[in-house]
Amino acid sequence: MNASPTPEVPAFQRSRQARESEITLDHITDDFDGNPAAMQYFYDLFRRVFIQGEALPHEGKLIGTTCIQAPDELIYAVGATPVRLCNGSYHYDQIGADFMPAKSCALVKATLGMLHSATRIPKTARPDLIVNPTTCDQKKKSSAMIEGMGYAVYDLEMPNVKESEEARLYWQRSVRQFAHKLREVTGKKLTRQNLKKAIAKTSRAQAAFRQLHNFRKSSPAVILGKDVFLITNAFFFDDIDRWSDAVEKLNAELTQRQAEGFKAAQRKAPRILFTGSPPVFPNLKLPVLIEEAGGVVVADETCSANRMLYDMTAVDEWLVNDMVDSLADKYLKPCTCPIFARNDDRKRRLLDLVASFEADGVVYQALAGCQVYEMEQKSIAEALNAQGIPMLYVETDYSPDDQGQLSTRIEAFLESIKTRKRKAAA
Amino acid sequence: MSRLGLYAAALMALLSTTVHCQDSGGTHRAEGGRPTGMAMRGNVLWLADSPPARGDGPPRSGMGGMGGMGGMGGDRSGPPVKRLWLRAGADPQKSGFAREDTEATVDMTLVTPQGKPEGEPLPPAEEGKKNLSFEMPTQGYYRLYHTTRKLQGDTLAIAVAKAEVTNFSHGATEEERSVALTAPRVLEAAPIEIVREKNPGEKLSFQLKSGEEQAFVVLQKGLPLLGARVRFVSHDGWTKEAVSDEQGRVSFQIVRDYFPSWDDFQKRFKATYLVIAEASAAESGRFKDQPYTNVRYQATLGGTYYPSPDDYRSYAWGLGLGFAFLLFCGTAVYLYRRRRVKPFQEVRFDEKH
Amino acid sequence: MRSIRDAVNQVHFNRFRFWFQLAAFVLFVYGGYLAIDLGSRLPFFSCGYNQEGRAGVCYLLPLQHQLGRPWPMLFTAAGLSILTGLGIFVLWFIFLNKGWCGFVCPLGTLQDWLTALRRGLGIRYAKYSHGQFKQMTKVKYVLLALTLLIPLGIGGGLWSHDLSPPFCLICPARMILPAFTGDFSQFTIDFSSKTAVVMTALGMMVTALFVVGSFVKKRFFCFICPMSALHYLFSKLALFRLKKDGDKCTRCGDCYRVCDLEIKEIADEVGKRDIMTDDCTLCLKCVASCPEEGALKATFAGITIFESTEAGFVRRMNKGHQP
Ligand code: SF4
Ligand code: SF4
Ligand code: SF4
Ligand code: SF4
């Protein structure tokens, strides 16, 4: 860290953003027993960054990304640092409401609001370039707005269909163009060495994530979902190597826990698979509510966690051209984002996750105004119900107002799962 | 097409000149099947694997081969059968069937790989058939000796016409083959015989090619015969003479005498050569109760040879075409790749840094 | 047992395959010098024209000769021998399935070496577009049909013997493999007849094309190889198989990414269990680069011998890690 920790700024701490973050973090740390010791790194990180407003250092140019489809590896390779700008703060959501129609996605609004604010938390330097993949309509339209705020924005063109070979080639071409753009911005070329190293950096992080992910298969659970969401949210802005170190440390602790037969949740706790719009700190409302109500989130299919880190790059020939195309493939082909025309892969992915994590039910979060998730809800529910898997569909936003109503619904859902299990056992 | 034909023929001629020149020195044309090189009384008898009327030429689906030639089909039920014809005349193409000579005595001995080394009499030919035939049930060399003895004044003429047929089909085991390959190819009892010397590195599927050197050994009762006059007659009747050395050895370069037009050229053209060895000795004895004071020995051996691949195969053209096309394809790929980058403004990366 | 299995699944697959292919190449190109003879019904290009070194003969050579017999003979015992020959070929084939291509075929190995050369020079590879791929993949059936029909025509006296054996005359292995034992006699144009000129010239051109093609395109020749087409006719019987568990597949495309034959189905098809397509060489590179536990596996007579694992993937793909 090159910037020394900023001394506490009382005025900031009293800000709505900081208070909001503090409430969430307190829930995460205090409402549960037996948090892993290695989680302390992440608790501290969030406290420093979101509550104390500590500035985040970075190397080289800073490249903001608004979606997991922007290849981090290319950014690392040219010596720049990526930071994911997707925001989960209600405070910024309200600021961002000026840019978007009232019934729009909170995440997009919050991101716009954050970029518009004088104090951007997480407190990074001003991004030298913001990469905005052309995913959903709301994100697409924010490009011009972000540009209007004085940022340099690059539209990373994404196809609407991902199965066809044409789409694949189109996307590969887009990614190459992006690499070209990065070269313009940073003045650095991709080489075999720097790209290989960058891929190694992310694949180390991915391997660590996968290990963590696999621990969640164990029953009873050795780690809670709220912690995992916190960890993957840290990936948005934390130094990648430090992040990997911390996750590896946690994995070591979990190995031990598993051997000791530790229970992070009750044996009978309903196991929940979380899907839908991404929970982004501090909006971890829904996963925290589930676990406070006695469930355990054992897996997820969201772009702030699993989808961001799970799929790994395979390279056949370690030449620049092949590595870049491989990266492009990895970002497009396994993606289960609902912006694509079809969602078969998402259904299959959910079913596989339910099976391999022995989930008892699925909670589907849709941020109000996020049309694509809202529209896919029905087909996903049908696919799950056909297999006898119950699904709770929750439409929510960043405001804390619906907490009471949500917890009632969640409790009822968990209760029904328990009843089913009892009946099945009898 | 005709132009191409001419061109190719010229090319072939060009490529084969070497073979040609070496030979032309010592060979000359025999007239009408009557060799002029040496006084030769009576006809030369020899064993051929084709009857005269049909002439020679492209391969036929006959079984077995002569002169170290294999080529067994082997898919017919029962052992392969080899047929040979006794012919008279020193020109492989023009010699006709041998006429029966009542004054002469004839012996026919067949030596087979599985039989006794001294051979056995050949089973009599089927009624009305001109050819001599025998079965070849095992792998190896089969030799047929046709010996005639005839008194001419005070001279006994002994003529041994010999044929060597190989039978190596694919089915044989390694052991069978090696036994067959190392078995002796000489008949101890033969008053005179010619043995084709195997070339170094000769394989089972050996084919003699024009332009190659081939040695023969003249033996008398299994021992080398010095000073025998040996004549080589090519398919077209070119002859060349030599005298055997102490080892009974003579060596000839197989002359190239096949010059058809390009359209008629056949690379599998099977040509027949004939080797004749003669010697006389002042030996006296009695034959059919008649005394003689001289013996004239004559041995013949027929064989086949083929056009040399050098006559029709060209490395220069093969490699030239290969390289030219390699360059062409390489350039095409290179240009294609260069061009591809343009219309789409493709971004490609430099692998070096 | 478990640890053996892990060791196999985490093997550095490309390295293993390189050595295996090298050993097979030496065996089939030089084995003849050690008097190894595995017959003449081998289901890959152990070229019969490599007279000295071959340890067995590619089945296409005797097959074309057998079919080229005079027609009446085809209906006698000779016809039967064609069937027994085919039987032996199938027996060889079902043992390794197309794995003969991915691991043993000397011509396949040579293509991989040319690929390695290109990679070493830092030249990117070429790809077919999807449309081209669909066209190319049919060529091998056309070639197979010609390989079988032309000899029949020759046997029936329709065409000259100079056309026989038709495929061998244009097969690049005829020039290239004997060259490895110092026999360059096939690098010639045969001027003995017009047919021979055309066929040998074609042969030389195909050889040149083979060299350029497999330099820029991985397994260029295998797309059009008639042996590969012949394989596919019998692949249902094979013991060695490529299996996919579609439920475990995320369609991440990693397998497709590394596939030398650009087989899209390997990633996209999630319904079929038997995933081997007609172009596949069963090189198992896809299995080695699939990150999902058990999504792809190679089985022999129903027993899994190599399967995709997360740990194996991470181990194999960690090129950039500093030790
Ligand atoms: S030339 Fe080709 S097809 Fe013929 S035997 Fe050789 S490898 Fe087989
Ligand atoms: S497909 Fe390729 S590897 Fe298989 S036999 Fe043909 S050339 Fe050999
Ligand atoms: S690599 Fe594995 S998970 Fe990915 S597409 Fe292929 S089979 Fe599916
Ligand atoms: S599908 Fe798999 S085994 Fe078949 S060729 Fe492609 S990578 Fe090799």
C-alpha cells in the first residue's frame, strides 16, 4: 500500500454511505457465531474501505469495469489495474436516480451515482478508462451518461447470442479491439510474458475461489454464504495477490474446520442456492436475511461471486493471439448472464449446482427494474419446479424498507423446506 | 497431348543416356535369332515361362516368376502351379517351340525346396500339353533342369536348359523363408549349369532392372568352370560375350533395349534375357554304344528384367514440382493472412517484444 | 487406487502425449529394422512404402490391392480374404478407436510436430470458418469412396493399372515416411504413362500441401483423411471411448478451444454421452483441459481411465506461475 491509511474522518463516518455499510458489516460480523479467523482480513478491509473511507492504491493506469465481461487479464498484462465499479449502496442509488427513469435497476443507478459523487467509495483514483460491456440496455445507455460526467468510456461490444460461431468470432474481435484500446491508453503492448503472467494471476485467484467454493459442498456447512459474498465483493477492488493470499489462508482454516467436524450452520439448516441479480456490498441484505433466518447459502449463480470467478481459461498455445482468443472464449462461452437470447445454460447450471451442493431450495433475487432477470424468472422457476426444487422469487431494491416483509417471506420459505424435508425423511 | 508426349519421350531419353552409352560399346545385333558371334551348331534349347506365340511383354497373371522374380498371387486354392515351355533358338522373342529330337536322350530333373537336393524326375506333362508344369507347395527356389545328350559325329553334345523359379508368397513364416533363402541353388550332378549370382542386398521381391549389372557363374558338376564362352542375349536380341574367370564368373550389364513411343511405354514391361554358356573338352567315352572323343557342353538360363525406374522416374521433376507447389502454397497462405487483417481491421499481436 | 487415479488425472498430459507419440513413431517407422512386423491391417498410416523401417502396413494399401483384383476373383476365395482382412482391421481398430490417430499414427504425429515447429516460431495458427469446416469434413468421405471405387474400376478393366493404388499415389505418407529411413525414391514424377504422370505429380503437390497445411493448420490432413472416414464406420464397436456428462458441463468451451480439429460439439453438445465425432482423433486434449470434474472422460471397455478434474486442470494450465 503506498498511501498510508487515511486518518479517520469523522464527517465521512457520519455519511449515509458509511452508516449503511457499517450496518451491513455489523450484521455480518456480529449476528453469527464462529466466524472463521481468516475472515478478519476481509472484515477489516471493508471497514477500512467503506467505513473509514481509506484510499485504495493501484499500479499503472486504473481501468474501471462495469461488468465481469471485461477481461481483467488484459488489463493486468499491460500493467494497469482493474477495478469493478458495480455498486451496491442505497445512498448512491438515490443520487443515480437523477440519471435513470424511476423504475430502473438499482445497481446501474448506484454505479452512476457513485461515479457522479465527489467522494467515490471505494475510494480509488479517477479511472483512466471505464470499460462498459454492452450488456443490458440500462448499462448500454449509461455509457453516454458516464462520459457526460467527464470519464473516458470504452464500449466493449458484446453479442446478444452466445451459442453461434459468428457471435464467438465477433466477440473475439471485440476483445482484440479492446486490447488495442488498452495499448493506446497505457502505451504498453501485450507480450507473451506479460499476458501469461496476468493469466496466472487470475487463475491463482480462481483456483483459490474454486477451493472455497468446493468447501461449501460439505454438509453441515463449514462457511456461511454471507462471508463468501463478502470475499467475492472484495475481489472488485482489492489487490488481486493479496486477495488470493487471504482466500488461501481461509481455505487452510476451512480444511482444518472440516477435519474437526465444525458446523457453521445447523445440520438441518435448509441449504439455499442463490441466483439472480448480484448482491453487491453493502446490499447483502438478502443473503444475510436468509442466514439469519437459519438457512445457509451454499452456492450462488450471480455475477458478483460464482460467475465472476468460477470459469477458468484454457490455453492451447501460449502465444499472444491464442491467449487473447482463449480469454475471449472464457468470458463469453460459459456466461449465464440473462442478457443473452437463450438461457439454457443458466438452467443447466442451476440444476447442476442444486445437485452437487445438495441445495434444498433456490432464492432468486431480482433487482426491481432489472428486466432481464425479471423476465427469466418464470422459465427458471419452471425448470426448477419440474425437478421438484422449490424457488423463492424476491423482487427487491437497495432500500432497507422491505427488510421486515422480506424476512417474513424468507422464514416462511425456509419453514416450508424444513417441512418438506421432514416429510421426505418420514 | 502429343507435344507433351514428345517432350516426355525426349526427357526419358535424356535421363537414360547414361545407361545407353555404357552398353553400346560391346553389344551388337543378332540376326534373325541366329547368333553370329560364335559358331553354333544346332539350336539353343532353353526354358521360358511363356510360349512363343504370345511373345513377351506386360505381366500376365501367371504364377511365379523367373530369374528371381516372385509375384505370387496366392489366393487361389491349392498350391500355385508353374508352367514352363521348352524353346529353341537364341533369340528370346523369336525362338519357337523346341521340336522333338528322336536322336537325343532327354532327362528332366526338378529340384524343389522340400525335396532331395539331387532332385527328382519331373512328373510327365499332361497329354497334349506343350508346357512343363509343376506345383510349388512351399516357399523357395524351384529349379528345373532339362538335359539333352546327343552324338554328333565324334562329339557328344550335352545341353542343359535350366529355369529357376521363385515362390515367395506373403504367408510364409520367417523361418520358412530363411531356410528357403539360404538353401543351395546348385545341382551337383549337372554336367554344366549357369547360376544367377544374387546381388548384394537382394530381397525376396527382387526384380532385375535394365542398366543393372548381373553376374552369372558357370559350374560343371558343382565346380567353377574356367574359360567357358558365355553369351548374354537381351530381349531384343542384342548379344554380348564374355569368358568365365577362375570362379566361373561372368558379369553383364543388362542392356536397355526397350524404346517404345511414350504412349506405348509400360513400366511393368517384362523382358526376357537368355544366357548361354558353352565349353568343349577332349573327353572320350561311349554314348548309346557309339564312341566319342569330344564333348561339347552347353548351358542355358532364362530370366526376366524390367525397365529401370531411372528411365521413367524423375527426381528433378518430382522435387521441383514439390518445391514449387510448397512455395506457392506458402506464399498463398502468407498473402491470405496479410489480406485478412485489412478488411476487418483485425488486431493481431506481435509475438516478439 | 485413489492415488493412482489422481496421478493419472493430473498428469502433464501434453508432455505424456508427446513422448507416447514419439515412441509410437519410432516403433512404426523404424521397427522394421528390429524385425517387428505387425501385419498389414493397421488402422493408421504406417506406410507400406517405407519398406525397410515399417513395423506393419497401413490397411489402405492391401485393401486397395485386394479390391483391384479382376472381378471374377472377387467372388471366389479372394473375396473372402477381403472380408477377413477387414475383420482383422476392425479388431485392431476397436482396441484404440480413433486413439490410433491421436496417439499412434506417424502421419498424425508428424502434423503435430509441424505444429510444434510453428508454435516454436511464434506464428499463429489458421482456423477454418464454420462454413469451411462443414465442407472440409465431408471431403474425407469422398476420398474414401474414391479409394474403394477406383480399385474396383481397375479390377473391372475400366482404368489403367497405373492408377493403382489410387489413394496411395496421392497420400503424402508415401513420400514422407520412407524419407525418414533415407528412402527418397518416392519423390519422383513417373513419366511412364499419362496417368502415372498425373498421379505422381498430384502426389507431390499433396505432399507440399501437407507440409504447408499442417504447418499453419493443426491436423490439417486429418480433416480429409479417408482412414478417418473408414474409422468412423466402425467406431460404434470400439472399446476406447470418449464420454461426456452433459449435466456437469458448463459449456465453457475450454475443450473446444484446445481441440486441434475444431470440434464444436465437444463443448456445445450436452445431450449425447458418446461425444466422439467423425473428425475427432481421440487425442484427449479436451479431457485434459476441461475444468469440470468428470464432465469429459476416456473409458476403455466401460472403465474410466482418464477424466477431467479441477485439480488436473489447474496443474496443467498454470504455465505463467513463477515457481
Ligand atoms: S501411401 Fe498412405 S494409404 Fe498408402 S500405404 Fe502408405 S500410408 Fe497407407
Ligand atoms: S486421421 Fe490423421 S492420424 Fe488418423 S490415420 Fe489419418 S492421418 Fe493418421
Ligand atoms: S471444457 Fe468441460 S465444462 Fe467446458 S465446455 Fe468442455 S466439457 Fe463442458
Ligand atoms: S474432441 Fe477432444 S479428443 Fe477429439 S480431437 Fe478434439 S480435443 Fe481431441
